[in-house]
Amino acid sequence: MLTDQDYIQKTLQLATRGVGFVSPNPLVGAVIVKDGKIIGEGYHQKSGENHAEVNAIANATEDVAGATLYCNLEPCCHTKKRTPPCTELIIAKKLKKVVIANLDPNPLVSGKGIEKLKNAGIETTSGVLEKEGRKLNEIFFKYISTGIPFIHLKMAQTLDGKLATSTGDSKWITDEKARAQGHQLRLKYDGVLVGRKTLNKDNPYLNIRMGVDAGDKIPFRVILGNPSKMKLKSHVFTDEYPEKTIVVTGNKVWKTIENKRKVFFKDKGIEVITVNETAKGLDLREVLMNLGFLGITSILVEGGEKIITSFINQNIYDKITVFIAPKIFGSIKMASDAIEFRDISIKNLSDQMVFEAYPKEASCSQAL
């Protein structure tokens, strides 16, 4: 016999199908159960389209009257959106019970949806797999509560902690599987952020590739730094999506930019955000407030050492992912000359990682 936890776990799994496509909305899945069997399933597929509850009811194989609706987030009850309130449909379809993981942190909903269902005589239960539900929607919970984007730092480094060689070469630290995982991360976020040096050195597309199905999604490309030193022939300025590019710089710096360059950005439809500067560089809190005002709920920071360090020093990040390649750069100039390893073993020791391996090339002792 399946439990409430089992059905809520199913809603969480369904909800993940909307990753990358529902922002600024939350990830939501719904399951309808009647007489011990699932008769309907659905998830929120795209922002502006039907919510999970609506899709589950529409997909039901029989009348949902008297059934139980499982949903990882509280059904909406307000009209300040593009779709009707889900609570009205649930009441109209005469569902008997609603079980959820999380209350909606949106002030327009938070507890009001459950209250409306209770007032209509529908039994409600909340808090089932609450921690798991919050984890799934960590981006939504952060943004809806603060108006500030969720910040995820992503970096790749060698065993000796290098993000690049002595000459700045970083292609490639990680292998194709790790880079594909990086593109999978890009799908999850509204924007990708790098610094001016990364822009000029790598000329990145900052789109989603490596076999990841992104539909028509192009993340916002956020570039931090001095616009006068940015190469205007970069892909993010000259491709077919310039309106998805945002340049962020200091107020004082922007005043020194030649008019011709300002006109270039304006004609391309590239947004320019200017913020105050601090002793540590750009005021990143002000940067994020401005990006949040534009409706950007989440950002994957992929900058080089300077950008990553800036976010860490100003303590402005929510999550970090570090890809550690089994290589050592030492003082080499080219990433392709890195020392590599074989027979790798990785163990956890408390909160520490223990790495053991053998060099791919024969060591001095083996050669003697």
C-alpha cells in the first residue's frame, strides 16, 4: 500500500520535467489517486501554461470527484497571473482531499490556498516531504522571498587548485562528461555570468549545447567588467540573441565610455546596468538587485578566478559546484601538458575528500 510520502515523491519526480522552462514559476507536479490507484498525473510544463493540478485533472482517466490530489506545492488561489486559480478548479471538481509538501512562499498564496480548500470542506495535509520539496524549488523560494536571484557558483579546477595554467589557458580542465554536466546546469538557470576577461579570452557562446535538449531556451548572458575593454566582435554581442546579453559595469566607468561604443550596445538592444563600486570591485548586491528587477530568478556564475573570488569575498552565493579534474598544472603553460592520473580512488572522510591515484606516466621510481 503506497503512502502519502510515496505519492508526494512521485509529484517531485514529475515536477523535475519542467526544469529550465517554468521560470519564474516553481517546479510543480501533481498526482490524483482514487480507490488506491493513480488516475491522473501532470506537471507544470512552461511558464504561462496550465499548472500541474490542471494538467493532472485534464489527464485523469475517470471522474476525479472524491479523489485525493497530491501536489508538491500549495495550489494557487490568486488571480494576478496568466492562469485561473487552481483552488477553484479543485473545488469545482469535488476532490475530497489535498496533500502537499510545501506552502507557497508567495505572499499572494502562502496558506491562503489551503485555507480556501478547507473552507470548501476539502481535507488538507501539508508538510509531507517538506525538506525535499524546498530543495527542489530552492530557486523559487529564494527569489519569491527576496527578489534577488539564486546564485550558483560553478568552477573547474585541478588537484593543485588551479583554474588555469600560468598563461591563462584553461581548455580543457575537465573532460566532455563534466562539460556536458555544466551545460545541463545552464538549462536550470535563467542566466549565465562571466567576467570581461573570460569573454575576451574564450569568446564563449554561453548557450546550451553538448547534447542537452534546451528547446528554444537561450539563457541571459551577463558580462561583468569594463565595456571599453570588451571585444565587440564577441559571439554574445553579434549572434542572433543580443537582447539576451546584459553588460554590468560601474557608474564611474560607464561615464568614461566613448559614445560610439554606447551606441553600439543600444542599437544591438543590449541591456547595460551600472552600479556603485566598492573597495572590492562592483557592488554585487546591487548587481543582483538589478538583475532580479529584470525578472531573472537565478544565475549560474561561470567566471574565472577573479569573478568567483569576488562572489565568495562578498558572501553573495547560495550554492557552489566544483569539478575537480585528476590533473596537476603546476607551472605548465598549456592545459594539454597537464600531469594526469589513473586508477583513481575518492573517499569521504568526515567532510573531507581523500583522493588517491597513480600518475599515468611512469614515475622515476618505476623507471629505475
